[in-house]
Amino acid sequence: ALPITPTMPVQSARILSDLTTTSFEGRIAAVLKPCELRAAVELTKFLQVDLENILTIGVDCFGTCDVSQYAEMSADQRSSVLQQLADGTIEEAQLREACRMCSHPTAVGADLGVGFVGAGSSDSILLSLSDRHGDVLVEALSLKTTDAAPGERTQAVDAVVAQRKNYRAEALSGFANDTASLDGLMQALSACIGCRNCMSVCPICYCKECVFESSVFEHRADQLLARARRKGALRVPTETLMFHLTRLSHMGTSCIGCGVCESACPNDVPVSSLFNSIGGKLQALFEYVPGEDPAAEPPVASFKEKELTEVAPNA
């Protein structure tokens, strides 16, 4: 498949995690979209990815379509979508919801960055090299390079980011209003069937042993019937709210907003909107951008004696 194909059937950070948990010889080149690179960087902080022998090639991303939607397109339609992506003229309605509100269209920090936004023409690309492998790449690729016009690049990227931020603010504002109450939140999650696809595809949800896959939540029939008698009725499957809120509390600050959780949901539960809404507020609270700075310590991995005093109740 083309590296710039506007789909994301799997989050590649999960693949990097599987590849680098065991030692291997040689070096792997990984072509990653911005959200995949950010997820990989975030996972290095939890010792789930080792980038030592990985050459990261980050490509600009205007967004992706649902896999099923893209699969149904004809060859001409796919070519049209690719051209629209290159020109920056694709209709937002063709993109996944998470992509429509993503404000990270460029792969910051890649060993080799491949830029299309602001490249200047359809037959040229912008390359950026990291200090880690820059000299080696220049020699190995044997490419003719010229100085890019940073102003044009910056202006084009800023335009995409501004558009996405505006959409994000509007979309999440409506979602927050709809889920402000417990009843509203349960209504948003009402179609959840407990398949846990969202957990399986999430790159940040990396625990090898999960409480939701243990005997803790394997309820016997008599336990369920007893709960139903106490409450008068019982929603099945159970623990829907606990499942989503537990995931949110575990990795909300590290969520990179790729949206594969929602794409994997068979019932279109707005999981991505939930994490973008609550997770975004958590990240702002801790002034933390997941996957942006490899040296930044995740809030869940650090402890400060005095933290969030402004939201603590008065003593």
C-alpha cells in the first residue's frame, strides 16, 4: 500500500511495540503518520517501544477516510481523493471525525520528515532530517536538495491547524453539553456492546494484564440477578460506564487522538469524542502534549507533592 494512502486500518505504534519488545538485528524503517509517530514516542516513555534501531519516516497527513469507505471507492475516486489531499482541498465530510479535529498534520521529530503541506508544487516534497540520522540519510538517499521557503510551509501548516482547531472547538463543545450529566453520558455510551475493540486497537492501552479481562468482571448469573432485584432492572452488558471511565483515567493524558478506537467500534459509539473532550482537558490541565517532546514526563508517571491545588477543595 502507498505510505500516503488516506486510511489507517491499524495504528502502527502498536506494531512497533510488538517489533521492539524483543531484540533483533539490523534497523527497521517505519513510515508513520503524525499520530502514529506521537503514539510511538509516548510509548517509549512507558518502555513499550524502543526506537534505538528504528528509523522513523514521518509523512504529512491531511486526514484519513474510514477503511470501508475507501475500500468501496473506484480507482478514479481514490486518485481524486489523493489529489485533493495533496492540494489541501478535500471535503472535510470525507474524513474521519478524529481527523477533522486533529491539529497535528505534520510529523514533528521524525528522523526523516516528508512534507507535502506548503511544498510549493504537486511534483515536489519537503524533506527534513533529524540530527540523529541526518548525515547518514543525506548520503544514503543521494537526493538533490534545495532550501525550502519556511514561510510558505509555516503558513500552509498554520492554515490547516486553524481550520482543525475551529472544528474541534465547535464539535467538542456540543459533545460536552450533551454528556454533561450522567444520564447524557450513558446515552452517548448506550450502544456499547462491551466488545472492547476500542481497547484492543488503542496504541496507548498497552497493559499486558487487564482487569477487564480478568475474573473480576466474570459475574455469575446469581450475582447479576441479585443486582437486578436491588435496582429493579439491569443493563446488559454491565460495567459499561466503569469500562470507559477506567480507560479514560488510565491513559487520558497520553491519548494522541488518532480515533482508531471509534473506527473499530461496530456501533459508532463516540469513543474518540469522549477521549478528545475529557482527555484534552486533562492534557491542558497538566500542560502536557502527548508524543510531542520525548523528554517530557507523562503526568501519570510523575509525582509532585503539591499539584492541582487550584482544583482541590478548601481544607
